[in-house]
Amino acid sequence: MTGLRLGTFKRPVCVQVFFFEIQLIFRLSISWSQHFFWICLKIVGLGFAAKHNFSNFAVLKKEPSVHTRGKYQNILIKMSGIIGKKVGMTSIFSADGRNVACTLIEAGPCVVTQVKNVETDGYNAVQLAFGERKEKTTPKPLIGHFKKAGTTPKQKVVEFRDFDAELAAQLELGKSVSASDVFGEGDFVDAIGTSKGKGFQGVVKRHGFGGVGGQTHGQHNRQRHPGSIGACSWPSRVFKGMRMAGRTGGDRVKVANLRVLKVYAEQNLILVSGSVPGPKNSFVILEK
């Protein structure tokens, strides 16, 4: 039975582990009782490891919380956010003399237009609105929605799920949320925006192709062309996902882990390191 290979086919992980254990029995010539004792030890060890990890990180616990997944609930994610507008880019000098490129964002003041909870909506969330909007260009259902919150029509409305528990308890309809209420210097934030649209672009600009390069072997007009996109006899088609020319930009982009360098509470401005997607005066969602 040394040549027995039971685990060569694709099976679920648990089935593969079972066949692997059977192979060990025949190859190592150990008794079934000894092997059963070894499996019990591994199961007990995995149980202690799982208990230790779940108790430390509090990923899944049987306690009331936000998201219900079966009989367990996820209590790890507690995110705060705010809506802002990109002002522009600049640079500052750090304490060690480095010139750091950064982006200035007008974050707030945002108005709370709706507060959702588990009892009525099935989950916890806070809806924020930012930017003034003319009432004559606002749909009537939105006008009534904003009047219920006691505020004027707004341009941008974003819902933030799992808002910070301490701050969410203080939020009520019509209350204003500023940048200093959510962020502090040294925090790391994620910026979400719509990238600049570039229109229809070729493969060199869109995907970073290097082009043909030199004009050897009679090539005089192929410097920025994509080259071959497939064979003719087989597969007689172009594979999905082939990098070709097309519309570039205008996509939802998320840039993670931008450090908050400065918070100007009076002007509702924050300064974050690095670049933020989108042109000037475009809306940006900041998540903590």
C-alpha cells in the first residue's frame, strides 16, 4: 500500500486531510489507536488556538452588535467617516526636514440627515449630507427628506455604516459634524473619490506599454501600437481581459492609509499626506 495515492484529485480541504491521514497510517506503519490519539491532540490544539485568537481580536462573539452572520455577529469593524471636497495639493516640511507632498481637503461641516439602527433598519448607520444645493433643482422627495432633518438641500449624501459607537450615540437629526469631531493629527484615513477622466487612450498611456521602441526591421509607424492580441487558428478569438485601448479614468478609486498631518478646526480643513483621486472641487469620502 505504499504506492497508494488517494489525495491527488481535487476535493474539499477536510476530505484531503482525511485521505492524507490514511496515507500516513499505511506509510508509517502505526496503529489505528495511536493515530486516533494523534488526531485528538491536534483537534484540541486547534480548539485552544481558535479560542485564543477570537478572545484577543474579538472578531466573532455571541453578543448583540451590528452585522448578524448566522448565530455570530461581527463586532470588529467600527468605522467613522466624513464627506469632504478636494481643495488642492501643496507641500510642507516635516520635522526631519523632508518635503512632504500633501492634499488639502475641506471636510465638513456635514449634517446628519438620517440615523439608522438595528431595530428599525436591521443595521446601524449614519447618513451625512454635505454641500449646498439649489432647492429648485432638487427632487421633491429629497426636499422632504432634508426638511425632516431640519436642513437645506445638499449636494452629496453618503451613508456610513458602523459609525464609531461613542460619536454615534451623540448624533441626532440636523446635528453638524466637522472634521475635528472625527479626525485628529496622526490618524490614518482612506480617501475615496472619482479619478480624473482621460477619455479614449491607447495602450501606452492606459496600461503603461513600452511600445516597439526602435524603428528596425522596416517598422516606421508602430511605436505606440499594442502588437499582437492573439493567434488565428487557435484559439481564434481574443481572450477576455486583454489589455487594449479604451476609456481611461473616471473610476471610483480608494487610496488607503493617508496620514492626517494637520487639522484646522476653525476652517474645517484637514491636510493629508499624498495624493487624493479626483480633480479640484470634487467630492471625497474620508473613512477612518
